[in-house]
Amino acid sequence: MLPHLNFAESNFDFLGKRRVTLVISVVLILLSVLMLATRGINFGIDFTGGTLVEVGYPEAVELDPIRETINEGGFQGAQVQTFGTARDVLIRLPPREDEPDEAALSNQVMQLLEAGGPEGAELRRVEFVGPSVGEELREQGGLAMIYALAGILIYVAVRFEWRFAAGSVLALVHDVVITLGIFSALQLEFDLGVLAAVLAVIGYSLNDTIVVYDRIRENFRVLRKQGTEFVMNNAVNKTLARTIVTSMTTLLVLFALFFLGGAALQNFSVALIIGVIVGTYSSIFIAATAALMLGVDRQVLLPVKKEGADEEDATP
């Protein structure tokens, strides 16, 4: 039988380990920023512009002969890689000032491959994105993440308290920066699908963080004689089962997408897998810690009690 994991009565001292987890998070963020500064993001054709040509072969092929054929044919800087299987090849051509239309360009590429590359090349698809369109998409994608974080800051400030809002945004920035840093370190292609995944990670992580913050606020009403750290730690423990079960079921779907969804969904699913794992970590270790460091306590969340009101501790 599978072991039964019961987190309903857990009493882990998460906030007691906050110095260790903060050091881990700071190191991960610094490494991510270093990767982004030195290696950058491997933007896909959606953001850089250019032409993508997908070619299929009846058997597995070597990439070096194809790469040499394309470069010798006048397409300097072309990227050649497999797409899903060793029989499917993606050729990314950088934008050129005298860019012909898609049909003419694909014909040139196919003529080169038929003349000097492996036999049996079959054109599958051609995609073209102009340089100006790619630059605009890159700018709009960055603005989309900024607007999402700003909207979250306003919503949580109104719904809870500004310290909670700042804490939730810190946790979200933590998740996004680490996810982008891993993509930079691995040089995984960042396209519109991955951007959508990053925005989805923001929503997913925020949902978990809001659950924790709501429980913290409720605990301050119930645990009236307990200290701030105890109240927050209890809130994280009480939401732990929900956080872990939600993450595990989400990851099951994402791993199914990664292994069965084909090459087109791999980077999308990788971004979500990384984001869910990092988001779960931040919901457990970072969200409450950020709120504590920003000064959230009973006086901040609860109105001043009227004279003569019941001050007895309520049993949780």
C-alpha cells in the first residue's frame, strides 16, 4: 500500500528556518540574474523575427551536413536542430533586409537541401515573422508581466493590506526570475507559448499565496494570545495539505503534456513545471516570511477592540 501522507496536523517550523530559505532564495535569484545578464534569453522566432522552416526526413539524419549546406547556400547564422525526433528538423533563418516571401524562401531552402543535404527532404511548414513584429511582441510580453504584477499589487492591497500586497509581489518576482534564470541557463527557447506559461505561473503562485494570507488573517482573529510567528507558522501548516495536493495533481498533468504532448508543447510544459515547483516553494517558505519581514502583525490586520470586548483566547 502507498504511504498515507497526513498534513492536517502538521506542525513544521517553516518560519523558524526562514534564514536558511532566504539564503537559498537569494542565491537562486542572484544566479538567475547572472545567467540573464551573461547568457540572456534564447528568444524564439516569435520575438526575434526571421523564418522558420520545418523539414521531415524518412530516416534519422545528422545535423552537421544540413547546417553546412544551409550556411554555404548564403544563409549565414542559421540555426538547425531536431524537432521531436531525429527525422524532424527545424531550420531558423535570421531576418534579412532583402527577405523574399515565404514561398520563395522555402523553395530556396528545399533546393539547397535536395542538392547537398540528405535525401528525402519533405517541407512540413514555413513561418515568417518580421523583425519589427518580433521586437514589438518582445516589448508587449515584458509589459504584460509588469501589468500583471501591478494589477496584483493593487488587488491584494485592497483585498488584504499593502504589506500583504508587497509580500505577494516579492514572492511572484522570486518565482518569475528563477524560472527565467533556469531557461537562460539551459538556453531553452523562449516563445509566445513560454510567455503564456510564465503568466500562468504568476496566477498559479498568487492563488497559493492568497490562500496562505487569508489563513494568516483568520488566525489573528482566532489565536488571540499567540505571537505573530506562531500564528503565521500555523497558517502555513494548515494550508500545507491543500498546497501540496494542488501542486502534485497539477504536475501530473504537466508531465503528461511534456512526455505525450509532442515537441511543440515541451518548452511550454517545462516552464509550467518549473514555475509550479518554484511557486509551491515560495508559497510555503517565502510568502509568510515576506509578510513577517514587512511588519504584518495583529495590530496591522485587526481593528482596535472596543472597551470591554471579550479578550479571551479562542480555541483554534
